[in-house]
Amino acid sequence: MIEIKSESEVSLIQEAGRIVKAVLEEVSSAAAPGVTTGELDRKAEELIKRFNARPAFKGYKGFPGSICASVNEQVVHGIPGKTVLRAGDILSIDVGVEKKGFYADAAVTVEIGDTVSRGARELIKATRDALNAGIKKAVQGNRLFDISYAVQDYAERLGYSVVRDFVGHGIGRKMHEEPEIPNFGKPGTGSRLRRGMVLAIEPMINQGGFEIEILSNGWTAVTKDRKLSAHFEHTVCVTDKEPKILT
């Protein structure tokens, strides 16, 4: 059952989404060679609390960070800590916020320093563009897997692969609600999209194969072939016109 949000509920999700956006902007700006992912995590948590909100990830099923900070071949759920960023790295930053009982969630991948390879830059751009392709399908009357197929088609036409083990999700009063939103699928299938559905759409795109492994910390997913991965995400409300990005 996919919950339909009222206008007032969408406004509350958007309030949390504005905080997510501000945190992503500040943390992205601070991500530089020599900075640790733990320092970025502390900065994010301080800012979230300044907004009288709560970091949604911290303590979620035992996760220790306020952000996920995934470097290079790390796909998602990188645990922030002592890892020192180096020039040429790419960093995926995922932020979730709860405020007034409602959640928002978004992610970006950023370049560290000015020596990032052309291939890495192209992967980042392709992942961002794949997210935008999926978002465009989040309109009333389309099917859920129209979003999935748009992401998959865009990425695979450029020679990349989409991660299959992790998916997007509904969001609202809980961090993860129905439906699951894969980044691959058959167009014209899945639940009919209706105005007021709020979805966290999040492509995870790999340079190499789509297979992943989980590290011994029980959280961090890495590409099996250790090639680079990028991650972008927005929380989006389905409308009968243009999709409304809440983050």
C-alpha cells in the first residue's frame, strides 16, 4: 500500500528536505583533501541540530553516523570515521533528516580536489543525469517501473551498470516506506503513480559490473570488481504536472 500524502504532509517533508539540501551543500563544500569523513559527519550533525532536527541515520538499525560517506568503490553506507580524503577521490554523501515527525533523504557524489580522472567525472555526471531521467517519470498516470527503466536505460546506454541490491523507497512518516523503487525494470509495469506519493529516487551507478559485496563492518557496500561507483538521490513528490523535488 503506497501512502498518499496531503498537501500539509508534503510541506512538512519539504521542510525536512530543505535541511537535507543545506547539509549536503555545506558538507560538499567542506569535502577536500586532508579532511576525514568523520569531520564531515560531525559538521553535518551540528548543522542538523542547529535546525532543531534529528539526523535520521544515526542509530538506525545501529548505524553509527549521521551521514553515509562512501569513497570511490564504496557504493553506499560508508561509515564516517578516520578515512582521510585524498585528491582524486570521489565521495558519495547521503543525508537523512527527521523534523516534526517527517523524513527527507538525498545524496550527491562530489569530486575531491582538482585531479579527479575524466572517467570518474563522467560517471558522476551520468549518475546525476540518470536520476533526473527517473524523476521526470514521477508524474500521475505513469507506472512505478517507468522511473526504474528510465534510470537503467540512461545508465546502460552509456556503458555503466545499475546496482540491483539496493533500491529507492517511499518516504514520509518513516524513513523507508512502500514502495521499493529499483533502478532497473520493465516500463509500463508496477503500481500506478498518483498525486501525493512521495518517493526517494536514488540511482547507484557503477563503472564496472553491478555486483556488490558488504565489508566486514556489516554496512559498507563496495563494488565487487572495485571499480568506482556514484550515488545521487532526491526526495520527490508525484504531481499531475512536473514532479516536485522536496530536497
